[in-house]
Amino acid sequence: MSETMLAILGLGMISTFITLIMTKRLSPLVALTLIPILFGLFAGVGITELGKMMESGLKDTAPTGVLLMFGILYFGIMFEVGLFEPMIIKILQFAKGDPLKVIMGTCAVSLIVALDGDGAATYLIIVGAMLPVYKRLDINPLILTAILTLCVGIMIKLPWTGANARCLSALHLNPTELFNPIIPSMLASIVWVLFVAWYFGKKERKRLGIIHIEVPESKKIENKKVYFTNLLLTIVLIVALVSGLFPIAITFMVGLAIALIINFPNLDEQRKKLAAHAGSALSVGSMVFAAGIFTGILSGTKMLDAMAQSFIHIIPDSLGPNMGIITGLTSMPFTYFVSNDAYFYGIVPLTAVTASHFGVTAVEIGRASLLGQSVHMLSPLVASTYLLVGLAGVSFDAHQRFTLKWAVATTLVMLLVTILTGAISIYF
């Protein structure tokens, strides 16, 4: 099949998938599984080859799926045994029933926690601490997921994060020349996200008022030994998750096993607790594995490569000198529809080669390619997105509809500042 036809099929596959889940015609699990198979057959791929592509995609997503499934089970049990109760009470006492303080505090703490550049760890920590507060005050949980997505989307541009590392290795750049010029745009986007949090907080304060709830006094921990063992175990797991000291797929499997022994020595109790939290874990894990099928077929059929080539070929010569701006704008849909690996190793190098013909440097393309990460964090192909909505108890499509415009706005703020500071060139 010609490159043009493959590109058309790839675009059709992605558009069909997005339309079906956003209009609630199909669940993400069903759409991620069946739509790519259908378009793979349209592309003329045999059943056997499709199976191999899907298997390859599953192998890539399996470690993340295991992590998320067991992470949800682990934190479900930690919530139940009251690990976060003292922290929740302190937050409630500070907020004094004011939704604005809660939401602004969520944003500030999220920006700090997200400094490690790991979305999954940030979601686990912040949702674990803040969701009960949101529920107690009746604050819209979509605000929590939106703020977290925006904060992580900014911080995953830091030099030690995966997106930055992929960009550096794909374009063979120096970390300082890539990152330092975009620092002002990151600071501007942080101010912007704090403003968004303030806006959400004002709306919720207007809707709910200052809620005079009875904040319980900090309860005396009945079994300090068990409590501090749980706390220490959780800290160790998060450190292992962030630092990579232990295989990431095994981290929470081991942690869950230890937590069950510590808190529920009785085997019948262990079974009941696992069954109580299995629904949300299975829901998230199954979507991650289904995403592996989607990416496996999209890459294996070469639809992704064809779309990248077609995009590069249709850029008019008159727009060539502004390839940096074009890359910044297109980084949003590209990183939403494909994985960071596919984008940075497949699309960005091709864009950089094309841009060089118009006098635009590879480092400028690299800076621009990082800007769309705020939108990328909403992608149905990002495993931690399912973790976030699963932990917060909101639907995937509701989170998308609520957050997307704010994520796009964050990227546009960054793009504007990079242009104003000269990190990305503009030609009239």
C-alpha cells in the first residue's frame, strides 16, 4: 500500500477512535482494541501479522499495566487502613472549609511533587492525599485531575525527564542549549496554572461557599507500629518508583504483598480486601493493555511513519522558516495521538531535517517539540492517564472534555513566551 494511503488510514483510525470515545459510542477499552484491528485489515495486513503487532504492543505496555493495577490495589488498601487520615485532617484544618485554599494548595503541592517528572508517582501521592478532602468539601474531582494534569505536563519538560531525554538523544543535542532557553516559558506556564487553579477555586467557592464542616481532631493512632510501618513502606515504594532502584513493574506487586501481611494477616480478610478493590484495578489495567494493541498496530503497519512523512511534505516553502512555531503547534495533536517514543524518535528527527532546509536549527525544533506535553498527558495512549482517572473516580471522557482546553491554553502560553524570548524564531 502507498505511503499516502497508509497516512490516510492512520489519520482515519485515530479520528475514528477519538470520535467514538468522545461521543460515548464506545468505551476506551473497546475502541482501543477493535478500531486498530479494523484499520489494520483495511491496510491489507494479514491476521497472523496483526497478531504479532498486537503482541509486540502488549509487551511494551505490560510493565506499566502491572504497575498501575497493583498500585491501585496497594493505595486502595492504604486508604482503608487510614494511612492518609492524619494528613487529610491537617489539610482540612488549614483550608477551614474554603475550596479556594484547597485547590490552590493542590496546585502548589503538585508542582513540587512533580519535580521528579514522574506522572504516575505524582498522581498516586496527590490523589491519595487530596481526594478525600475534595469529597469532604464536595469539590468537583475533575478540578483535581485537571490541575494534576497541567502541573505534570509542565514539569515533564525538565532535563531529567523522559520526554527531554528522548528529545536529546533523538536530535543529539546538549541538555543546556535545549532546556535553558525554555525556562522563562516554564515559569510563565507555572504562573498560568496557578491562575487556572485560582479561577477554579473562585468558582467552587461561589458554588459551595465557605463550608463550615466539623473537622475532626487528629485521632490518636491506635497501632503506631503498624501505622509507621505502612508509612515507611509507602515512602520506600515511591522512592523505588521514582529512582528506578527496583524493576518498576514489580514494585507495587511486592509492596501489596507486604501490605496485606502487615494489615490483614488472616487469609480470608486478604481475599475480601483484594476483591473490594479489584474492580478499579482491572478497569485501569485492561485499558493499558488495550492501548498496547492500538500502538502496536499503528506502528507495525507503518501508518505512523507515513503520517509523519506526509505532514512534512505538505508544508509550503513560505512557512518553512517558521518550522519552530509549526512544530510547537503540531506537538499537541502529535503527542496526543502517538506515544512519546514514536513522536521523538520518529517524527521529530524528520521535522528537524526538513527544518534545516529552511535555516531552522535542530535545537529550536527540539524546544518546540517539548511544548505539547501538557496535551500529551491527556492522551489515551499515556498509561498514567488511566491511573489518574481510576484513582480519582472520574470517567476518562469527562476528564478529557474538562481539561483539554486548559492544556491547549498552557501550551499556547509557553509557545508565546518562547517566541517573545527568542527561544523559537518567528519570521513575517
